[in-house]
Amino acid sequence: MNALKGTGVALVTPFKKDLSVDHDALERVVNYNIDNDIDYLVVMGTTGESVTVSKSEKINILKTVSRVNNGRLPLVLGIGGNDTRAVIEEIQMTDLSEITAILSVSPYYSKPTQEGIYQHFKAISQASPKPIIVYNVPGRTSKNMLPNTVLRLASDFKNIVAVKEAGNNTQQYLELLKNKPKDFLVISGDDDLALGTVLAGGAGVISVLGQAFPKEFSKMIRLGVSGNTKEAHELHFKLMPITSLIFRENNPAGIKAVLNSLELCLDVVRLPLVAASNSLKTEIKSFIINYGQ
């Protein structure tokens, strides 16, 4: 799955002031990333506010991204949830013709055991016509998908090709990298740990910040893959302040504030999320003004 190596970005869903989807802004964000060296695009992940986007809106968002992308980059589509049957139904009902892989989050709220998580992804694997990236984000799901569970899935199902690991736990990354099957991909879901993960043998990142600084972020990851640690770390250190800022209050309010400062989309989010505070926006604008100086 070379298409899933490097820097993918978890696209925001831009909204207008009336909270409807802003397809013009989405087109700007997609083109901005394609034009600035991103390797693949992720649609309807956490950063896309997928839990507050309706089924019909999701269909139209995917249509817009597919049209604008026009086959230029691989597309990954988020389809996940805590109702296994509903996830399978959504996979079966969705036009996946333009999709390279499905990103499927570990079940949330229900708090299943590790065996429950395994059986959930087993059922999805057996129903999916596309490769699957399992997504571990315990800060949101309340259950950590342990490395043994991920590695068991990787060994048992050929179409489970990668994990997006977002537990912000370096030791867990290292356990996955040490014990994974040869062709299984470990993808960082933590922007602050992405370079370290790549240097340890990871395949790349699905980034939030990358969509605002696509050229710099993708260059950092490519330098890491090639072993150019000095130059890669220089970029990492340069981006550290904004990486911290965008996650200070909530995601995607932080990254939307950055994209708004870059005049790519408004900073509107849907409840129960709220826009970044004025103080955070001020700090973000200050970083952007001074960036590169």
C-alpha cells in the first residue's frame, strides 16, 4: 500500500455562517493541499466533524473532493462507529469507486473489550471491498486498542493494511513497529509524534496541521523517511508552537482558525464544538505573521 505512505491530511469540513457545508471552501482546501505536495487526502475523519455531518452531506462532500481531486491523489474515506452493523451497512451503501482505503475508528462509547474490538473489525474486514486502516484514538473512544489486538488483526486479515495510531504514546508506537508484519503500515495520528514515528520505521502520518502547512509538513516527513534527521528536526521545531496551539481547545476548531487566517475557509464549527477563543485566535495569527521570519 505505497499509496498510504508519506503525509495524508485529515480534511476539515468547511461550513458557512449558516452552518451549511461550504463546498467552495472545501475545493480551496483540497487544491491547496494537492498543489503543495501532500501525498493523500482523508475525507470524513475526526477533523471533518463526521459525527455531526448527515449521510446526505457526506455523500456530497465526497463528490466534491473526488471531483476536485480528479484522480490526482489517493483518497481515504472515514467510515466507522460503535454500531458494527451500521458501519457495515454504510460501507455497502457507499460508492467507493474513487476510494483507496477506508479509515475505521475503533468503537467508541460502548467500551468493548479487546475481543469485542477484534470481532468488530473482523466483521468489517469480511464486508469491506477496500483495504482498511484501523484507527486507534483512545482519547476520544475511551478504550485503547492495544498493540496485541492491532497485530492480531493485521495477521488475520489481509485487507487490514494499516493502523492510524493516535494514542500519543511513544511506547505503543514502538511495540507496533517492533512486532508488526513486514508490509503492515504504522501511521502516526499524532502530529507531535509523527517525525519520531517515521524515524523509528513508521509509514508516515495522517495529519491535522499538515493541511495548513502542507509543503513544510510533507517535506519534514520525507526527510524523516530518507534519514535526514537534522533538516527534518529543524522543520519539526519550527512547527512545534502551532502544533501545540491547534489542539489547545479542541480539534478542529484550532485548525479551522489557522485555515481562516490563511483565507481558505471560515472558522465555523458545529455544536457541541465551538470556535476557538479570541485569545487562541490571536496567538495563531501571531504565529502565522511571524512564521518564516
